Amino acid sequence: MEVTLRAEAGREQGSRASRRLRRAGSVPAVLYGHGIEPLPISVNHREFAAIIKGEGGENAIIALNVDGHGTFTTLAREVVKNPTKPFINHVDFLQISLDELVTAEVGLEFIGEPLGVKNDGGIIETMRVALEIEALPTAIPSHIDVDISHLEIHDLITVADLPQIEGVTYLDDEDTPIVTVSLPAAVLAEGDAEAAAGEEGEPTDESADEDSEDSSDEGGE
């Protein structure tokens, strides 16, 4: 699905000018790719934010209509978000061709409650929440579903276990860990303490030998 976004060219560059744009409700941006010279532009913050929150997310195909320059088929790249405010500070738009492969980062959605959580009080530990893929722009999924309902304690899902999606190639190594189920630290500490207490209460071989020798001496006197 392709969405349309208007852009204005000829924006003044520099940090001070960018701050003025943001105060006016715009996002400083750059259009590049496919042999064109990088073009400084700006887009409406509300309109762009609505696009990346939509079905396609940050991988939505955007028909960028730049005043005076025409319309470009693009993907949003390097979306820089404000660390303390719900605002986008900057974005790069990459001009693409719909019949050429591109790389994209796609988020993972974990489905179900693991058996190890439900039955044994385990906790879910996620090592990755997104993966890099290669696909045609029209084949980029909005997200990747990962079924974790079957996971027991210490079970692990890696890239090799992910569902195969037509036209999509995972670029991370197959043995890259994605998610596991482990016991809480408090449970592990309790188990270690119980094991240690058990060891303290058991006589060592050396002490057992000494008791045997003492008994033999007493019997001989």
C-alpha cells in the first residue's frame, strides 16, 4: 500500500533553522537515492507521524510529492525521534524502485503465553525486538509474528525458527537468539541456597572416615 505525503523543498539548513521548522510543526528532512543529489526538504509532522503509526509503519511506501520537483517513491529511513518529547526531529527519505530489493528493519510480535510462564512461573526474556530483512518494497511485512506459546523453561527461539515469509530474506545469522523463557532470579537464588544448605548438612567423605577411625580406636581400648 502506498501513501502520499507532501513536502516542501528549499528549506534553510542549520540547527537554528531546523528548530524553527519544528516549532512551526514541520520535520526537517532529506531526499536522496537513485543518483539524485541530496535534496533538503521538510514535511508536516502530523501527517508524517500518522503514516508511520499506520499499517505500514516506518516501512510504508511513501509517494513523496515535493513542490517544484515532482513525486518520488520513497521509504523513510533514519527516523530520529526526540528522546524526551513525542516529536520527530529529522527523517531521511530514500528514493526506491518497486522492483529492486531493499533492506528494512521489521519489528517482532510475540504471540501467546509460554508454557514455562503459565506452568512454572518463568519469565520471558527477549534478546531481539526487530530484525533486518531484504525484500522488494511491496513485500516488506509490517511485522513478524513469533509464536512463543510452546516454550518451556530454557527453550530458545532463534532466527532459524522464524516463519518463512514469501519474498523475505532474514539477514541476521540463523543462530541469532530471539527469545527464551527463564526462571526468575529469586527462584534461582532460592534453589542455590537450598542446595548449599543441603551440602552443609551432609558429612564429607573425610569426616566419615575420621568417625570410622574413632569408632575403631574406642573398640580396641
